[in-house]
Amino acid sequence: MKSVRVCEHGEPLVSVETETPQLKGTEVLLKVNASGICHTDLHLWEGGYDLGGGNRLNIAERGISLPMTMGHEVAGTVISVGPEGDASVIGKECVAYPWLGCGECSTCKRGQENLCATSRSLGVFIPGGYAEYVVLPHAKYCVEHGGIPASQAALLACSGVTTYSAIRKFGDVLKEEPLVILGAGGLGLMALSIVQAMEFKGAIVVDIDPKKLDAAVQAGAIAVVNSSEDGAADKIKEQTGGGAMAVLDLVGAEATINLALDSVARAAQIVVCGLYGGELRVPLPFVPMRPLNIRGSWVGNLTELREVIKLAQDKGIAPVPVTECPLSQANDALMDLKDGKLVGRAVIRP
């Protein structure tokens, strides 16, 4: 089978041809129909994360090694199963749940494999969707996406379940208050679509790129704010009637988290998903005095993936703009993402 791999950090992806995997146990083989190119892939390609203050987390410290076949947003057709597998899934079109854990620890047994300390995530620790085929350990990780085009369904495995899981953390406040979304890229547009599908009040979208803000307007944002302009925090306060009660930071940079802190009302919630990097400094008295609620959200669990796919099927999550490319152009698409040239998402169609 054909795949493209990271063989050296910061260098072009390398095309490789290998034997199609032979299955064992309960394993499942998916023929890849679509594989999203995610901003997390850039961090993996670069080799680490910016921790701020001149510090960096290298992915090798997390046990991630090269060569690596990236791609954790995968929609495919099940074509075979291992000798102990569930043959009833053969022929089904599914989204692959990528956030695999060990399956044995108490965290995994609670259904939170995405938080497992010994992760086996697809496209990170095991070969992913920048390839013609991927292997999953069990049929339960194959979630049917009937009625959703493959290029949109694939995105639900990461940007969909990540934003859905984060949005759920705000609770009922979103019935009455708009969600302020920091970042109008693929994640931001997905979050906007999910807020609408869940029939919440709506979203105000913030970004520095006028083209992305225009896309958010077209997608139905209540309002947009260009954070590169002066007075962005004041504009957010104006749009929210005195201060935001719910902010979703999909960038995760020092500039965005500080904008969030400057824009919120007392007792607001800030949920951070983005991994752009940097550090957060908050005077400790502000935490109880304001009081601040800042929390992280890390992708989503298998149940949440099933829920967001069902939401898309039942409510019709608005499609995110997609640029499709063949496997041979995966490196070019990754560089377009790096350079901020994409509106929406890029998807590989092997």
C-alpha cells in the first residue's frame, strides 16, 4: 500500500510503498476514503510544542518516534477483519475513532480512552490515514457515518469531537449566552456549526484573518471581531452585553488566552483546546475574586464521537469548507495549512 510519512522533523513528507497489513485478533482494516489534515499534524511534523518562556515539549518525550504516518481524521470502508473479528462490519463506511488508549486501565474502563496515560492514538503512535489503509484494534472503533460525505465525516473524528466535547463543558449557559469562539479556522467553523446544530443561542467568532471572518459570517455567526484591530476586547464585551460568559479558545496562544481574560464577565468559563503554544500568567487573587473558570479539553471519547455523528445525521451540521487533494499532494496541503492559506480544512482522498 502507499503512504506518506514524516521521516525527519521539518522536512518534506516521504512517499513509501509497503505490504498491506495482515490482520490478527479482532483487528479491522479500513480502506481510507478521506483523511483530514489537522493542525496537530503540524506539531507532530515540527516535532514539538511551544511551552512559552523559551521551553519546548519534544514529541519524543511523549514516546512518539519516527518514521510516522500521520492522519487521525479518517473515514473509510471496512474491507476485512482479523480471525477473531466481527465480520458484520465488513463493507460498512465508518469514521475511525482515533484516540485509542490501552483499554485496560481505570481511565479506559470509564470510557475515557482519550485521557489514557499510555495512548495508542491513530496517526500518532500507530500508522494513520496519510495512507491507503489503516488498521484499528477492534470493530467498536468503527462508527458508521451513513448519509455524511466522507470528506465531512472524517473531520468529525477530531475537529468535530474536539469541539463537541468542549462545547458540552459549558453546560446550559449556552442556551442564554453566545459562545465566543477564538479562531475561525477549521475548528472554529466546525464549532460554529455544532453550536447551531445543538440549537444554542449562537456564536461570536474572533480571528485576525478577514477571509476567515467572512467565512464565519457566511456560516451564520452572530457577529465577528477582528482581533488584530485595536479594542478587540471592548468589541467582544459590547457584543456580549458587558462581557462574555463562555469563551472557547481554539488557538491556544498567549494572545488569545489574554484576549479571553480581558473579554469575560465575572464567573465566566474559558475552555482551551488550541495548542499553538506559550504560557499563561494570571495573578492568583484574580482566580477567586473574578472568579475565573479556566479548563482544558482534550479531543473527545468514543461515546462523544458517536453523539456528534448522530447530531450531524439528525440535525445536519453545516459542511466545513474543504479542499481535497490526492495522497501525492499531502505535503503541499500540510504546508498550505502551515502558511495559513487554507479556509476551512484540507482532506486527502487516497
